[in-house]
Amino acid sequence: MAAQGGPRVVVIGAGMAGILASIELAEAGYEHAIYEKADRLGGTWRENTYPGIACDVPSHFYSYSFEPNPEWSHRFAPGAEIQAYFEDVARRHGVDRRIRYGTEIERLCFEGGRWRIEGANGLRDEADAIVAATGVLHHPSIPDLPGLGTFEGACFHSARWDHSVAVEGRRVGVVGTGSSAVQITTELAPRVGRLVLFQRTPQWITPVGNSPFTEEEKAAFRADPQAILRVREEVADQYINGFSNHLSDMDSPQLQAIHQFVQANLEAQVRDPVLREKLRPDYRAGCKRMILSDGFYDAIQRPNAELVTDAIERIEPRGVRTRDGVLHELDVLVLATGFRVDRFLRPIEVVGRDGLSLDRAWEAGPAAYMALVVPGFPNLFLLNGPNGPVGNFSLIDVVELQFAWVLQILARIRAGEFREAAPKEAAMNRFDAERREAAKRTIWASGCRSWYLDADSLPTAWPFTYDRFREEMRGPRLEDFDLR
């Protein structure tokens, strides 16, 4: 049976999800440790510090439900504020005192009913359960561009921004057109001498109206915390019922209305018809993650900005050569090229029951039952893992729902009902077959290339409504589990 007060839990990662897990575990009385490979907490918001970084989910929705923040400066908070929020929450809940920084986990092995944990710094530990809070937007994707190493100027990925490099008045190139590239372009175009945006695929842009909160509004939030909760509920309803619940149906009238809205935004904002057509996607709005921006179209129309749609042929010492033969001379080259979103726990070596490796289990691609657990890996919980909701949702809301589900299993282990819980292979196969069939009807399958797609061009994100996700997270279906 479980040890008194058990099970003991190890949390890997001290970003948004790891902080939440530690707070909830402490409140429920579980002994636990948190291992973080970096020297600070924060995850995505620690790693990404590029100019213009902000959240694309409204601030009061992208907050812990139990920690409303009356001090948000804008409706969509800048990255530094979000990082400060997580640091403050962690400090006030004692999470920062439980984190072991500079501890990169290299191996997890399930032996004798427990997880054996090995760190790069010589750490050896054991736990009854593992909570993987390792994030999704974590491992930068570096494009395979010929000659990349020959560039004589400064070159870095957007998630590894070099703040020692001055950009004012200089020639800056940005590769990519996702959220990071749009935010960087919007922020830097007025500051640099020349900005060149290398676009492979245009994006639909949704205006956001990111006005600051007034001092009067913030004072009202301080005086009445319920006012924050009302705003949060209103925003959640707008996002979930106005958008997220409709992603599962590409023919939804709501998605068609959104498409018409972003089309009208492009027509109204971009004056030059040639540039307008270069910026016009040939796919449906929502097929890629929606890009929110008030200033991008203005930025790319500045006299010192250029949109390049010819493919990159190679990188040369002085700049970027495109296939039309033009050399775009640059001082700084920014790779806003996204992340390897199929990594999850990896490169950690994970070995489950009977020597089964996670790499082998995921040979056909990462997948998890209910986006949380994998057959053959008992008591291993993947927050924001494979097949979870990622399409313009508040991932804080997602993780709060997921962890409430995890706590129900931990409570049953503590009560002595069982020691090990892993989904049955049959349950995983049933869920995955349903997921794959439903994915074909989602907006992400309507005809575009995106990081939501696997090697077979099938969307990997949660393909059902968000309402169903909430319902599934009410509690685990124990009949679907191999309990020992």
C-alpha cells in the first residue's frame, strides 16, 4: 500500500504548469519535489524575452483562477509582466523554496513499482508518481538553411534573444510569420533602419484592441476581487463559446464569420493591392493558430519595411540570398521559426513497465489517453501533453482542469485502492481512433501547414469541443485503467 502521507510526487519543470502542480500538491498534503533545469522559474515566459512579446489570451483569463491579478497593465499582458506574475505567485505560495534549480532530468525508469530519477548533475531520487510539466513551446526549431553558420552579423532564435545586440537603426531580418515574428515585426519596424520579413506562409491577422487598463479600472479590481472573476468568466465565455467550441467543426457558421472578419481587416488595413495579395492566405481562418495584432499591418507597410515572399536559397556572410537572386544585406538575423512541438518530456529518456521506452511507444507519433497518460507508464502524468487543447485556449485553464483529474488518481493511491495506474492499451486505442476520426473534421484539417499537424498531416490537438474536455476532466474513467 502507499506510504503514510504518500504517494511522493516529483514535478519536472517550474513553468506555469509546474507552479500550479506544486501549489495544488502542497495544499493536498503531498510530499513532492520540483526539478528545474534552468536557474529561474517561468518556462515559456522565462525563455522568450523578444521585443514585443505578449500573451494572445486576455490577461484575466490567462491567470490562475485562485490568484486573480488586479494589476495587469493591458488586456493582453506583455511577457515581462506575466513572468513577474508567476514569480510573485510562486513566492507567495512557497513554491520557489521547493524548486531545485540547475537540475536537468536525464532519465526516468519505472522499477519495482516506483520511478527512479536521474539528473545530469548526479541527482538520484525516487517517486511514486511523476508530473511532467515540461511544456510544449520549449525546444527551438532551427531551420536547415544552407550557410546559416556563415552569417557575419548577429543571428539568434526568437526564444534565445540576444539583448546585447543593438537593433536601433540597423538592418534586421526576421524569418517566419507566426505569432513571435508578427510581434517582433510590429515592435521593431519603427526602431530599426530597415526590416525585412521573410514570409513562407501568410497569416490571417485578428485585431485585438489591446488598450491599457486605467488606474480607475485597476482600483475597482483591487476593491472588488469578484469584479475580476466576472471579467474572467465573460472572457472565458467569449473564447470558449464564441471560438474554441467551434474548432471541432470546420463548417461552423462562427468560423465562417471569423473568416469574413479577418478578410475585411486585411482589405481595410493594407492599401497597396500587391502587398495585400502577398499577405492574403489561401486557407481558412483558424486553420493555423490565430494571430492577434493591432499593429502588424501598419508595421509591414512602413517605408523601411519589406515583405519578401521568395524562398530563401541560402544564408551568406552579408545576408540572405533568395531564389530570385537578390541578396538582402543584414546586420541582424532573427529566426522566429517556432518550436519542436513533438518533444514533450524528451530528450529525457523515459522507461516504463517491462523496459518499454517512451520513444518506442511514440514511434508513430506522440499520443496520450485523454491527453494525460500513456499505456505502460504508470503514474506518469503529462500536463499539456499530446492531443491536448492548444488552439488559442488559456493553457492555465487547461492545466487546472487536468491537474484536478490527476489529483483524483493520487487521492485513490493515497487511500490504498491501488499503487499504480496506467491506461489500458485498448482504451488508448479506442480514444486515439476516435480522436483521429474527429480530427479530420476540425478547422485545422481544412487545408494548411501548421505545427498542429503530424507527419501524416493529421491534427494532433484536442479535436472535440472544449466543453467535452471539461466534462472528461471531471474524473478518470477507472474502467479504462490497468490498476495494480
